[in-house]
Amino acid sequence: MPFCRTKCSFCNFASGVFSRALFDRYVGQVCAEIEAANDTARDLGGQLDCRVDSIYLGGGTPSVLAPDQLQRLFRAVRENFEVERTAEITVECAPGTISGEVIDALLGRGVNRVSLGVQSFVDKESSSVGRLHSRAITLDDIARLRSSGIGNISIDLIAGLPHQTEESWQLSLGETIGSGVPHVSVYMLEVDEDSRLGTELLAGGSRYHAHFVPDDDRTADLYLAACESLEQGGVQQYEISNFARPVTHGIGLRDSKHNLKYWTRQPYLGFGVDAHSMLFAGDDLHATGIEAVRFATPDSLEGYSAANDVAARAEQLLASRTLVNAQAALEESFFLGLRLNRGVSVTALKAQFGDQAIGSCSTVIAELIEDGLVEHWADRLRLTSKGRLLSNEVFARFLREETVDLH
Ligand code: SF4
């Protein structure tokens, strides 16, 4: 969804503040893409299972859409897929955009989970990056969502915002834990070089509070403090950036079904600007050694909107298609699976890719263990807390090693 109320200073995602006149046309194009999903999957050589157990409407701020536009999107999904009765249906919302009308529209569409882009409960910090909400508005939104029956709420926080200190960060963490929401995501601020804040960090200036952005070491400390405080508050880490409370009266965590699909390499379809998809290969491609196909739509509203009909959209998607062979699938299994605290099962990977392919990684695994970045845990490999902080380095070393050994 490329529409937002304001543009955050650090963000260079294909989103912005567009006129409402564009919303309708965009929704129509996304609906057309959903309707063509079956043909698209076939044309790109993927297998499509029409049963759906997770829907996620996100990117930008979907809650700025009018209720009838939300309705059209969900209707298109329900008319073209079999949405399971227990499906997790999430919509990303910005605090301050959740009117009674929006809540009614969400409930009417079967939405049972809301992801709130809070980023900080300290008003000075959120306003410094262009957010319009306050702590009071956020707490009010949470209360109203709950009283309307949507208690499955996730809060996004950012470590490393301008003006953030250890004390102010603890305030945000305390409000988050105190709110009792079952899911929290914590990201370390990543400033896109081409964003307004990124430009100011490189070129100097004071408009976007660049002077007040904590340095990388302090941001890493804030992230570690979040892991500790959330754990103490009963919100357990299950992925590098994600934390969940245990399910009441049950086993397991209130983790995000949607995100687990990425990390465990399950197929998913994305629609709209800069939407990525992964499908297992159909029989013809599979016979040639291809495991999966990945494809994506253009990353700008202009590029996306340029496809006026189904044929033009199919051409865009075909141009973006990547064929994933066994080697690439193994690499993905490592660097996606290691994001999870439970890590990856070596037994399962051996069964899928063979002993030889996994054995080829033994040198890098031994090095990572020696460096304190990865550890064995029963038959699994998982990141240590140091490894979670330096995860990009771990993933790069796996990729490099596999490329050498498996060619
Ligand atoms: S960070 Fe999210 S809400 Fe802010 S501009 Fe980017 S997409 Fe929109």
C-alpha cells in the first residue's frame, strides 16, 4: 500500500502522501491483480494453492483507505481464494487513523489482528520523524480496538530514533509491556540514504534532527535493552525483531503466522506496489531442478500503475521472475530460518537437500560457532544473542561459503 498520511523522515519505501483520487484507481488495479493470480502463477511456472490461512494488508498506511475501498480489496481476496475460517487477517494501521468507521470496516471484513506503527511512546521522538500521533492517541486506539473485539494487536517500535535515550526507550518499552499487547516488533533504525533524514545525516543540517540520532553502538545497546526488558515483561523473543506473549491457556506464542511464512520458506503471494511473491515451482520447472519462483511488482506507484491491463501486469511480473534452484533454496533456508530463535533443523535440511549440500557448510558453521555467533541446540543451529546483533554478517558468511562449495 503506497499511501501514508505523512512521509516519515527516515523512510524511502515506495509510499507517500497522494491525493485520494488516486486511491480508487490503485485499489482497482490491485483487485485486478488478485483476480488474475491463478493465471499469473501458471504463466510464471509456480504452483498455487488457493487455500489461504493468512492475509496481511500492509506497507504504508492501509487505514487511510475508505471503508468501501477496504471492502473491495477483501472481497477480491475472498472471491478468488478459499480463506480458512481460522485465518489470521492483519491490517497495518497508524495510530490516529483508526476511527470508529475504520474499526467497523475492519470487523466487517473479518480482520482479527492489527499491527500498529507506534515506533515510540515518547511524543518528541515520534514527531521528530514526522509521525502525527501521540502516546495518548495510541493508548486510546489500543483500548478502542480491544473493546471492539480486536485484541490481537502488534506494536512496532524503533530503537535509535532521534532524541531517544536509554531512559526514554525504557518509557516506550514500559508502555508497550503495560499495554498487554500480545506481539511486539522492535527494529533498529535504518535510515535510507535517499530519505530526507539520510540526506541530512550525510550532508548536514538540522531540519530532520540528524544531530540527535543515536550512533550505531548506542542503537545496538537499545535493541539489547529491549530484548531484556520485553523478556522480563513476559514478551518472549522468537525472531531477531519479533516478540510475543505466550498463548493464554495453550502452548506456543502469539507469533505472527504471516511473518513465519517468510522465515520458513512457505509460499506467499503479494499484490500492489513493491509486493513480493514466492511460489513452489510447478511440475515443468521442478523437472529442470528449479525449487521455487520469486517475482515482484515495480517498486514505485508510477511503475506499478503503468500496467493498464492483465497482459501488461503479467509482463512486469515475468520480467522480475527469479528461478530458485536447490543451492539458492538451501541458502534461503539458512538465512531465513536463522532469523528465528529456534533456528534451523539440520535434520530437516539434510532430508530436503542431502547430506553433501549441508556438509559443504561445515567450515563456515565451525567458524561461526568459534566466533560466538551461532550455536548448536539439539539438532538445530541457531544464532546466539551476539549473532542476532550481527545477523547480516552471519548471513553473508553463509552465502559466501555455499557459493564456493556448491558450485
Ligand atoms: S515508515 Fe511507514 S508510515 Fe512512515 S512513510 Fe514509510 S511506509 Fe509510511
